[in-house]
Amino acid sequence: MSNNEGYKQVKRMTPAMRIIHWVNVLSMIVAVITGLYIAEPYYQTLIAEGAVDKYVMAWNRWGHFMVAIIFDVTSIIVAYLYFFSRFEKSYKKVLPTGANIKEFFEVLLNLVTLNRRKKFDSTHSDSFNTVYFTIFHLLLAWMLLTGLQLYVHGLGSGESSIGAWWPWMLHLVTDWTVPASHAILGGAKATIMDVRIVHHYTMWFILTWVVFHIYYQVWRTIFWKEGDIAIVVGGSKFVKESN
């Protein structure tokens, strides 16, 4: 940390986490665009002499699956760092200790009172923001599991280009999402359509999460005046030094 006119520079994100953040941003954009197309095609591409490209759905499915794999990999990395990072172990902030619960509600009050009340240390990650990000990764995990169930459902033969072990493993890991989705939606009988609907709804929950996340980062930057929005670019913020 370095001093600069009464402020100290505090490192908040490592280069690895910043790379993961922006990779996930780009992947999410592609996933939403291609996912909405898969659900209901809304555009078509033209090739020579005005003919419609018959592979446009295939390319959308391929792109959707590729970014899903990227999400899988980054999710595994984030899950590992959540518990074992040498920089910051996020799980410590979601434990229901007295200090964490008090901090959570102080940060919430700070938000609803427009920074008129600020009785917590904003130098490092707080319980409110950590819980909020934990919710995001749980939604993302559910999105990935339901998506893999939809993918393996399409492999009706039980085979894949890399062998039967791949569909078998996916069924083992994701088949439970069918009754789970049915339990969420209700109805007469659990079907793969339940998974499709829940998968689609989860996308909107994640987009709602993203909207508030962006708003809150801008809000903190304006009210706290600590440069929070720059964390995902340079990895640091600037906090006033105590007198």
C-alpha cells in the first residue's frame, strides 16, 4: 500500500481474479445472446445469393456450449479460491458470526440511508458484498447443472464423440435437476421442459443480479469516494487514512 495525499492504496483483486471477472463478463454476453436464440430464434444469416445459412442454430449451440465450458472452468477456480486463496478467503465473510451479521446489516443500512450511516471498515471486502457474490455463484452453478442436463438430454443414443462415459457421467451428476426443477415449478409430471423453463428463469435472475452489481459498484464509487469501480481494472482502491 502507498500513500497519496491522505489516501492509501489497498489491493483488492489479484490479476488472476480480474482476468476471470472479464472472461466471465464476455462469456455471459455470448451465453445470453446464444441462449435466447436457442430458446426462440430471432435472427438468421444469409449466405451467397440470399440463401439462409442452415447452420446458424448449430453455431449458436456450439458457442453456447463453449462459453458454458469456460464458466465451468472459472467456477472451479473460483470455488477453490473461495476457500484456499492466499490473498483473501471469502468463506470467512459468510460465516454467521456476530461480527459478520453486524457488518452485513451495517452495510445494508449504509446503502438504504445513502451513506448517511457508515459504521464499518470499507477497506476490504465486507459481508454484504461477499454474500451477494456467493448468491451469484450459486445461481451460476445451478445454471451450469441445468444446462448440462439439457445438453445430455439431447444425446438420446447415450453416445458421444468421446465415448459413452461422458453422457453417463453427465446423467449421474445432473439427472437430479429434473425432479428439482419440477419441485420448483410444480405440475403433474416431472419432464425435461421443467429444466428448460427453470434454466431460462435463472438467466433472468442472473441478469437482475448483474444490474444491481453494476449499480452498486457505481453507487459505492460515488458515495464512498474510494475508487471501487476501478478495482476490476487495476486491482486496487484508495481509502482515506485515519487521522
